[in-house]
Amino acid sequence: MMLSTQKHLFSLKDTIHYLNCAYKSPLLKTSEDELLKAVQKERNPINFTPNDFFEDTEIVRQLFGTLVNCNAKQVAVIPSTSYGLASVLNNISYTTGQQVITVENEFPSDYYSIKRWCDTHNAELKIIKPNAELKHIGENWNTKLINAINHKTAIVNISSVHWMTGLKFDLEAIGKKCKSVNAKFIVDGTQSVGALPIDIKKYNIDALICASYKWLMGPYAMGLMYISSEFNNGIPLEESWMNRTNARNFKQLTNYTTNYGEGAMRYNVGQTSNFISMPILKSGLEQITRWTPKAIQNYCEDLIVPLRNYLQNLGLVFEHSKYFSNHIVGFTLPSTINIDLLIKQLEAHRVYLSVRSTSLRVSVNVFNTTKDIEKLITVIELTKK
Ligand SMILES: Cc1ncc(COP(=O)(O)O)c(C=O)c1O
């Protein structure tokens, strides 16, 4: 399927150029409608039936399961990536001499979570760095990471694409190596799931944890997590009545039970139903399922190629396609660009993206058009020394 621009499904004005979905997704019009309905429903509590506490959660688990190729039963609703990481890491035991592997400049919620696991168990944390002297770091970085995984590795925790540069990790090869040495493969999918196809089975992922407010077009403070069935008997962070087998029977809740619902249910955050936010997550996932991550990625590629060509002419080097994602592209500007002027001009032309020192992170999605990219190129041209 070929997608054309989907800007009409959002409320972004033509006068702004929002190249920052990696920061936060704009709200879909359908999500806004659902949100308004949800707010209106709050007017009167008698509108809420016991079924309402569970129904949308089940649909959302199903939609996410389809997106990442897992059984919906293995999906849990979480409030943040850090919550999902803690839920999983608390259930990974340690054997003397084991190590954890991650990469340099990994997202802080991941780093702090695995750091705590390492500190608790006195385990070594191995941080794999890219070779900064190479023009293309992707191949070498992935190889170094894969070679570092051995029988002492308890956990490999990385993001599916690097959150600062969009560099793609070879999840299939890393997952295969993890499996061969029995290491747990924990992937933070926040910066790609929704915009890039992923398959937990093909990649041998043990836990896939995603905040939803970027590429899943969900609300802030809601995320989703796949965990393998190995965690199904684990201890969740909290004990919510909602996750027990008798939860749907409101008249019998104090017939306490020791049984949790099936699969990953025990890891659902308390008050899972989140009546205001859940409709946003649901309609975001429904829309992404209709578009498909593959078509979204192709659309992003068509947008990014002209920018990439332009920047290559300025002397920049980009990763080969295997390690390059089209929805997030981070790059360091050449010294011929006046960065202070650039920041001012971006603001003046209402081009929104992430700037960090002399690096820019451009992220695109189906609400962007070639006009947004052309505007960015115009602004860069204006700021040449
Ligand atoms: C890779 C990655 N993971 C996670 C998050 C969000 O983390 P949390 O849900 O813990 O706030 C972000 C936000 O930018 C991110 O880029």
C-alpha cells in the first residue's frame, strides 16, 4: 500500500512545520473526537458499566499484539517505559558473574533501570560504544554489540532505534545471539514501534516496552509492553484488583482469589481502564493498523530522501539503509552552518525539530509533507556562513 499525505486527519496548521514526532505525536482528529466523548461520559457515573472497565483495554491489547506479532494475552498496559522496565527487570534473577549489555547514550529510563538491576546484584554493566572515527558507525557498532554477548550476559537492553540519531539496530541478529546464550533481550520500542515494522517472534524479543505518545499516537502517561510467557508467573509491581480472575464480577470482589488473569495481565497498571486516555490510545492504534507501519516507513522514506540528498551535498554522511531509519534522522551540521542563526531562523519560519548542541534530530510522519522538508532546507540555506 502507498500512502499519500494524511495531514487532513490532524489539526496541524499549514503555517507550522512539525518535524518532531520523536518528541510527541500530534493528536489525530478521531482521537480528539473520542476524547471529547470520553469527557462527556464522565458527566454521569451511571454511564459506566462494569464491562466499560475492561472492554477497551482488551481491544488495545489486541491491536498492539497484531502490530508486534504477539498474542494479545502477552500485552500489558503500563504508564511509562520506566514502569515496564521495572516490571520486567524485577523478575530477572541473577547468577554470579553475569553482566548486562547496553549501548552508549541509551535513553535514561533504560539506563537507570538496568543500572539499578546491576547495582542490586553487583553485576557489571557493559556499555558498547560506536567507533567515532568511522564514517559509517552502524555496521561496526552492531558487530561489537553482538560480539560482546556471551554466556555471562544476563540481559541485553537497547532501543530498537537510537533515540538521538535514529540509528537502527539489527534486532534480528542481536536477538538470535541472545537466544543462543540464553540472555534476555529487552527492547525499548518507544522510538520506532508504529512507524517501523517489528516482530517479536522473528527478533526473539523477551520484552518490548513502548511509551505510546510518539509513534503509537497515544496519550502521555500510557504505554504498552509485550512480555514473553516466561514472565507469566512473575511478581508485578503492584496488586490491582483489576488483574485478578474475579475482577469482572463486581458483586464478588471480596471473594479474594490468588489467581491473576492470563498471560501478562498481572502487569497491567492499576486503574488500567483510564477512561480519559484509553480512547486516544485505541484510536491511535486503530489508525496505525489501517496505515500499517510498513507504509508509514515508506512514506517517511519518500520525505527524507530529498533532505538526505541535500545534506550529503553539504558533505554529511549517512548510515547504509540497514542501519538507517527514515522516520528519525539525527545529524551533526557542518561548520559552514551558523547554528545560532539556524535556531533563530527555525523559530522564525516555524520549523519545529530537536536541536542539541550542533546536532539536529528531524523526525517525520504521515502528517508531514514535502513542504515541511523544503522549508527546512530553505532555512538551512539561509544560515550558511
Ligand atoms: C527511547 C525512549 N524510551 C522511552 C522514552 C520515554 O520514557 P518514559 O516512558 O520512561 O518517560 C523516550 C522519550 O523520549 C524515548 O525516546
